[in-house]
Amino acid sequence: MYRQMVDSNDRAAERGMDRQMLDPENRYYGGTIDPSTGVAWVNHTTGTPTDMCFWGAALSNPDSKYYRDEALLERLRLATEFVLRKQHSDGSISPGWTNYHSPPDTAFVVVGYSQLYQLLSQQDWAPLKPVLDNMRLFLERTIPTMLTGGCHTPNHRWVLCAALGFLHEIFGIEEAVQRAEQWLAEGIDITPDGEWTERSNGIYNAVSDIMLIHAARLLDRPELLEPVRRNLRMMVYLVHPAGEIVTDYSGRQDLGSIHDLSSYYLPYAILAKLDEDPIFAGMAAWADSTLTDPGVCSVNALVRLLLEPELQQTEGTTDALPDHYEVMLNEHFARENYVNQMENAGHHGRISYSRMHTDFGAPVARIRDGETSVTVMTEVPPFFALRHGKVRLLAVQLASYFNPGYVPMQHMTRLPRGYQLTGEQKKGYNGPVPTADLPASAASPISPWYLLPHQTRALTHEQTFRVGAEVVQSENGWTIHLTGEEPQDVMMQLSFVFGDEGELSYEDGTVTSDGSVLWKSGKLRYSCGDDWLELDGGEMGHLAATVREAKMPEKCKVVLVNFMTPFDKTIQITLSPSLAKKG
């Protein structure tokens, strides 16, 4: 693993050299150009600090072909000067995508920059001094921002704690520890089964994990490793057979997108070494196999392995990992008890520059049978997703015209061979503002709508819409049974979203203007290579091709089933037998 990482780091270093701006007259002189924007940034992902980590790891490592390469050292020096020029006077950076003068994005850079600085500081090589002086100056300038700056999202708190820990280690400032303790005093946002607030298996779980690992060591708080262990145990059950992470219910931008385990390599490797845990070691091996380079600035794996050489000896095998299981995450988490306390929190359901994440702790079921992998979920548009060999059924989701858009399932309970899900929506009307509550503007020549106290309007004619879904495993696949009654004559649409790589064939259906298939009757098959699944239960109870507010993903194949309330609808999913019977 280590040798492959050294080689991939050298290749990444070369790509960075190709993108470095070497024209002294250019505003980005010394920085590396982000190919997607044509701009050189100071951020922890697409920015110059990431390339600096590749270069610094190569310069420090006798196993690299660029070990103590003076031409590469000069490039690194130019990069440190670019970073200093782009640092704001308050010590912060602006990452480029948003978040200007951003304390949390500065913290991401501090975490990566500090580790690179520590690695370079260990080298007995005098020509490094200008680089080290520039890097130390950048880190020193960030101290005021780190001591006073706020955050947007739950995981940002743990990034700030890690950054403050590194600044304490490098500069010995006790104020950094005190600020970190203020963040930690808010408590840890994780369920007993290991789910973080943002439910972001593809991105922010791993961020929270590695940042708390750093914080535990730097702040002498070993208890911070326990929530990390919980999340890493949970993630064992949230990866499809091909290594694709389950992102179907994420609360962040990884929702429904493809992510692999690469960002989990360091958390699993560090905890596998610390705990001597074969499952963690197996997950570290799986994560390592997905690494195309050591990673972005804040989580560069090779920098960490050079700082902690004992991690280079981590041994694990994916043979230790389960490939047949059925688990229901958050089954016993008292989520409603927490949600019901929101009224007493005083924020009235509003938070600036972020979101409440009230879906935190919603139940999710995961079923794995060899090469078949199923997710049943709540509080998001899809309630079912499936992988079967090369077949990717990315989402099954129910939409309606009642409260136009998707109908999320809110509750899940076990059945003998599956799960019962229920969802409920309410929609009513608002009466006139009581006379006593009318503002003065209501009697003036102009009465703007936004000046009226809408919170005083009485609710009238409220309607309740309830739907149910039973998802049950059958001998050769799955059965989905949907029910709903009142109000009558609500147009419904069930959508099946498949990966674009496969082929659809069907007996009776029409193609809409946007390429979706309105499936009327007969069998419908989706095939990818030798693997396939077949659906039975099409219907065209109305002709609407879309439901308002129910946006379909791009670059996918979409099948639509239209029906009306009341409905008692069954869809049979049959899987190709070569995989259905495996195991």
C-alpha cells in the first residue's frame, strides 16, 4: 500500500507542476491553476495547498524520485509566497466557491498546512528554511481568525477544534485550547449507531472522523475517539459491493452522487492500528484500493504516514468484512423525543447560513446478500434503492400533487421479511389577519404583503394525506406495496431512477419529451451487462409527465408509473437469478 501511495503522490506532484503559474506578471504567480475554473485558489481541495502537500511529501521522502529535488523545492517556495499574498489581512482565506473570509475553510487549510509544516520541519535540509518561514508566518497569521471565528455546519466545529489543536502544538498558545473547549462544550452530534448530523456518508462523516482523531490527540481528549469508532463501525454496512458508498439519503451535497471509501483511509488506518481491529484494518485496505492519490491538503494520507511511520505497517484484508447482513440503523433512536424539544430551543426553526437537519437519526435499513445491496430509507425523496451486480436502481420515489413534490416516508418498522414505511403530509389555508393584529400599513394607500403578520392567520380546511409502503423481500427479488386513500383524485407518480449505463426494454410505454418512460403495463427490464432486474406493475392512470417540485436527476434513465388516489398498488421486482441465488 505504501509503495503505491508514494508512486501516486509523485504522479500527483507532476500534475501540480504542470499547472503551476510561473509567469511573474500573472496575478496567480506561484499558485497552481484549478482546471475547472482557471483560477489559483488557497483552499484545501482544488487549491494550491493540496499541490504543496504532494510536493512536500515527495521532497521529504527518500522513497520518492523527487526527494530533495531543488527545482521542486523552488516551486514550493513560490507556492508559499502565493499563499501569503492571497491570505486576507484578518488571517483568513476565501476558498473560491463561497464562504468569503471563512474561518472554517481557513481551518481546513490550517489542518493540512500544519501537518506539512511539521513534516518539513523534521528534515535536516537547510534550503527548506525560506519555505518553513513562509509557512509558519501563514499559520501564525491565522491565529486571530481561529480564536474568534465561527462556523456554518456541524462538522465545521470539529475542523476548527483540530486546527486549534495544531496551532496549540506549534505555537503553544493556551487560548487555542480554550476556544476548542468552547466548541466541544456543545456536545457530540452522533447517534448510538454512529450517524453524524449531516448523514453525509460520502463526504462529511469522514471529515468529522479525522478531525476528531486529530483533536483527541492534540487536546488530550481520548474520549473523542469513541464517536469516531461508532461511525466507522456503521460505515461497514454503508458501502455497496463495488465500493460505492450509500449516499441516497445524505443531508449534504453528496446526496445521490458517487463516492468511494478513499476519504476514510486515514480514520480506518489510524483506529485499526490503535485498536488492533481486523474489521477496521479490512476497511482501511478497501479504502486504500480506491485511492488515486494521497488526498487533498487537509487529509493527505502520505503526509500523515510519513509523520507516523508505524501506520505504513497497517495490514488488513477485505476478507474480514461481512458481505451478508441485514441491519436497521437508528432503529431504537428516540428521534421524535429530540425533535419535539425544538420548540423549547428558542430558534423557531430558523438558523442563519445553515439548516436544522431534523432528519438526523431517521431510520435506514441496509441489506446485503453477496453482490446484491439494498437500502430502505426515510425522510428523503427515495425510500428504496438497490444494486445488483452491475445494475444500479438509484432511487424509487413517490410524488404527488397534494403538496406538489416528493412524499418522504417518516416512519419505518420491521416486517418478517421487509419493512413498513409511512408518510404523512398536511396542507391547509390561511384566514384573514385579525383586525387587532393589522399593522398601520394595512390602512395606508399601499399595504405590502410582506408587512402583514402572517403568523396570526387562522388555519382553515386543513387536509391530511397519508401513504404507506411495504417493502418485502421475495424469493427472486422484492415486492413494493403502496397504499393511499384520502383525499381522492390526487395524481400520483412513482419513479424508478436507473443508472444511465444500462438499457431499458418494455412492452407498453411511451417516452416523454425529457426522455423518461411513462410505463403503462406489461414487463419492463433494465439490463447492464449480464445483470438485470425486471419490473411488473405499470399503470397510466393519468398522462402528466412530471410532478411540480419533483425534479428528476440528470444523466439517468427514469421510468414513471402514474396512478390516482385511492390506490393499492403493487410492483414486483425480479432480479437476474445468477446473483439473486448467490450466497
